Amino acid sequence: MRTLHRRFAVLGCLLCTLLLGNAAPAAAQTANSTVDINTLTHLYEAWLQDQSNEWINKRIEDERADIRKLLEADIRTTLGITAEAEPISQTEDILRSQERQQKIVSSIEEQLSEWDVDLDLLQTEEEKVYLDPKTKSGATKVPFATTESHGELLAKRAVIEERIAVLQSLLPIQKDKLRKLSTREWQIQFQGIFSIVAYGLAIFLVVLAERTTRKKLLSRISDANKRYVVTKSFTAFVYICTGMIILSSILTEHPNVVTSLAIIGAGIAVALQDIVKDFMGWIMIVQRNIFIVGNRITIENHTGEVIDIGMLRFKLLEVGTGDPNVIVLEHTGKSVSLPNALVLSSPVVNHNSTSDFVKAEMRIVITFESDRKKAEEIITNILKEETEEFYQAEVRQQAKADRDQSVQKYHRERL
């Protein structure tokens, strides 16, 4: 008789399960991950009546599998876990992804800890309420019970177990992803350091090769002016090409740096406007041929012979006696380095613009008792003896310049 009653009870539970089985998953599983355990509760109630029933066991397994899929989808959505790895290339993206991944791992670990506590509470409740032989009337008479029946407790425990299983399956994957992000971050940082070292080594080798070439090859050019021009041109060519190659490589590896370079360039142009002016002054000197190495020039209060012209400054071998009224002065033995920007704002007097020779004025003091005519004759003879060669060369140069000017004027008139 008891067996017959048990079978009727099992059939009643199965009938309720069949009636609720189709409606529960769609209607009760809402977007906020609330799992409807009514179907699973009725299945466990039937299972408690007949634990050897294969059909019930199979239905419980299928229901738990459906619940697990729902929980996994909800957990992935809540934590923002993507199925595929996102392509990451920039350091900032790596840092953001690593921070987000660390939050995901921490959240999974916290949830595992919380659900383990809930699972322990349900197991304790099952032992005290449903498995204790002293309790015969069910959980409703026990004050601390959270379930109304043994089947409901088993259903809740099954949901928690499935949730824990999902979290445990996701945790190693997310930890591995975090480890890969950390490794990728280290690789990018190491790659940046390696690039800096490589660029520094390349610049060092270029400088070494340039200096070796200048000292071993270009220094053999006999003509001083030609040697200076070739050396300066070679140095500028080498450094400009090196800078362009390095800049091109940086832009290829980091295309987003163009915007940063534009902003930085604007800031540098404002902060280093004097250097920009010096560079523009160098262009003016070279393009307009204001002066070249070897010319004697006067700019502001400085007079001297040009011994070097750089992109930012030019250097004079100073001449002077302290008298600003004297145009041609004597060497002082000092060199003066002046910014190229001076040629943009100050007049430049080039004493060699039309001739390679400079006419010098010398003041000689004699006493009133001296024979002025005799002194003038002696000085004139000395000057003729010492400077006649230079005087004739200057006359020939001036005549050639006049002829060239006449030829140019003739061609202009013909045109």
C-alpha cells in the first residue's frame, strides 16, 4: 500500500513537472539573472520519492544544464567578459585592459567566496532540518530555515553549485588572460626601451662614422675654402638623413604620435622661438650669401673675420682696438660666438663683399720738430715695398669685377 502511495506521489510530481517544464524557462528567467527553480524543485521532490528513476535523473541533469547556460551568459554579461580576445596594440589600451581584467578576476574570486558561504549554509540547513531524524515535520517549524521543503533546498543548492561551477570554469581563463596582458605590457615596455637603445646606438654609430670620415678623408682636401664647404655639407647631409630615417621609423611604429608631435612642435616653437629665429637667420645667411667663411664683417659692436657658420650661431675671430670709429682693426686673439638671429634685425657690414683686400688706416704721431715731408717719404716707401704686390692684385681684381659688371649690363640691355 505504501508503495502504491509513493508511486502516486511520484506521478503527481512528474505531472506538475511536465506542466511547468515548458513555461518556466521562458517566463521566469528574467534579464536580471533570476532563475526560476519551480521546475527543478518539483523534479527534486519526485527524485526524493524515487531516486533510482532514470527519467527523473535525466530531467534534473538537463534542467541543471539549461540553468548553467543561463547563469554563464548572465555572468559574462555582468562582468563584461568577451568570448574572443580583443586586439591590443597601444600601451594605454594595454593598461586599461589590464585594469579591467584585474577587476573581472577580483569579482569572480569575491563571488566564489560569497557563494561558498551560501552553499555551506544550505548544507547546514539540510543536515539540521531534513536529515536530522529528530525533525519529522519539515523545515517550516524550524525558525532559521530558508526553504519550505527538501526539494526546494536541493534546487537552490543545485543553482548555487552550477553558479560556482561556472565561476570556477571562468576563473582560470580570466587569470590566464590577465597574465597574458601583463606579459604583453612588459613586452611593449621592453620594446620601447630596446627601441630607445637601438636609436641611441644608431646615432652613436652615425656620429662616429661622420667624424671618422671628416678626419680621415675630408681633411685631405688642400683648398681650405673647399674643405670647409664640403665638410659642412657632408655633416648636414648625414645628420638630416639620419633624423629623417629615425622620424620615419617612429611614425611607422607609432602612427598616433603625429598628433602629439604637432602639439609638441607648436609648444616648442613658442618656447624656443629664439632658436627658430637663429635657424631662419642661418637660412638667410646661406641663401642671400650675406657673408662666407673668411670675410671680415661688422655687426652691431662686433668686428672680426668669420671662421665658422653654424645653424644656430656663427663665430668671429675678433679684431679691435677699442676705438669704434676705426673701421679696420687689429686682431685681439679672441673669438666671438654670435646668434644667427642678429642678421635679421641688425645691419651687416661685409668688408670683403667687393674685394678680397681691406684698406687699413694707420695713424702715426711725430713730433713738431720732426721733418714731416721726410717722414711721409719714408712711410710711403715702406708701404710701397711691403704692399705693392697686394695693391696690384687688388687693382686686377677690381678691373675684373668692372668687366664682369659691364658684361652683365650689356646682356641685360640686349634682353
